[in-house]
Amino acid sequence: MRFALGIDSRARSRGAIEFASWLRQHTDDAEIVGVHVIDQRLRVSLRDDLADEVVARAQRDLDAALQDADARSVVVSAHVAFSDSPEEGLAASIGEQRIDALLLGRIAPAHAIALQRLGRVARRLVRTLPSAVVVVPPDLTREQIGAGPVLLATDGREPAVEAARFAARLAGSLGRPLLALQVTTPREYAPDFESPVQLARDPHPALDPTELKAWLTRVGCPQAQALVVEGDVVDTLFTVAARERAPVIVTGSRRLGVADRLFSSSVGTDLARLADRAVAIVPNLVPPGA
């Protein structure tokens, strides 16, 4: 699998670098490319010699960030790119290099109290990038990453197909089991956990483990273990992830529009904001019925 590692000069990248190092240590096929994006306006406004110095300084900072984390040998290359915005630059690099997932640091440490936990760049990439985005707490270390199964958070429906396949590939690459978990909200308590808009649009019945297992087999993940649990979705996922020592939680993306985000949040975004471990958010690009 090929990963792009988004690096900036601030501490928020450290956890993503640690996770990249862990991936490299625990897989035979992980290929990691480091990317740092500079604002395009600097190149336009500066003389050529000054622009060259900005690039050289950024390259030194990028190399230093990797060196500080003892991860310089982890990446096959580390380069600086100009773009109008960090998200556009990262998206362009991913498109050019056929990347499976982008590794990105989060603003807030795992257990910190903060109003803003997920940065603007991460939020936009989660909503728009056509590949997986793996959001990592800035204070995560290699030693904290669990030795258990890859945890797939799913509802067993079509928008979750690509997330299931990504989780299966990652589990296979790591040599780990795959645990698929569907969390269901008891209908009598649903208004306490879900917005009226979400309840009206999403009245799907919960699957039982046998049905979830059949769905997993149908989408190409027959090796996955299926588990169905009642409770609050995010809290239950965190509880199971901690109990099973999952190194990463994988979930699909509903790609909510602006109006939808006013009334309900994305489970993937909530997981990425709050988790004490890496969370992979995978868009579903499979045509209906595929």
C-alpha cells in the first residue's frame, strides 16, 4: 500500500510520523512519501533567489521533522510542493502518485480539552479527497499503537463498501485480523443520540451478526469477524477499540453537505476529532450496485 505523509513544521505532525514509522515496521509493502506544501503566493511575490531559499528552508524543516522522530529512513522520498492551499497541494500530490491513503496530524492531543480538535485542512480533505484520510493524534507514539485487530466501524450498507475493502487490505498488509463492528442505537433511545433529521432519513433496521457477516463476504471481506453491539456509536467504538487494542479504526464517509452538517455530524469526523488512536476515513467511490 502507498501512503502520503502530510508534514508541517509544527508538533501536530509528530503523531502521523510515528504512525507512518509503525506502518513501515509492521508491513512488508508499505511505501510512504512525505509531502510539505508551501503557499503558492510566496513564489509569486518573492524574487527567484528568495523563493529558492524558502524551498530550501522548508526542505530542511521537513527533513528535521523526520529526523527528530527517528523516521528519515521510513519515507522513500520527502518533497516540498507549492500550491494555493495545503489541501489542494496534498490532493495534487496524491493524484500524481496513486496514493491509497493520506496520513495527517490532528490539532488536539488525545485527551486534551480543546474547542478546535480537527484543523481546517483535515476537515476539508475528509470531505473532498477521493482516497482515504488517516487522522492521527499529535501525541501518539509507536509504543502506544495496539497489537490487536484492525477495527472496521460499519453499518453494513453500500456507502461502507470501500471502507470495508480498505480495512481488509490494511489488515492483510499488517498481518492482523479484521473486526467489523456495527453499533446500533436502541430505537426507544434513538432521539437521545440522533437528530430528528437523521432519524427521518435513516430508519434502517440493525443487522444481526449473521447478516453483517454475509454482507462482509459479499463485499469481499470473508475473513472479517462480525460484531453487533447496542449503544452510543462513538463511545461504543472507543470502548471496543480500547478493549481489543485496535491500532486503527476504519470507517466510511457519508460526505455530508452543508445543510446536513447543520443537523447531524459525521461519525467519521467525530471519531477523528476525539480518538486516542489513528482513524481512517474512506470515501465510497463504488458505483451503486457494484
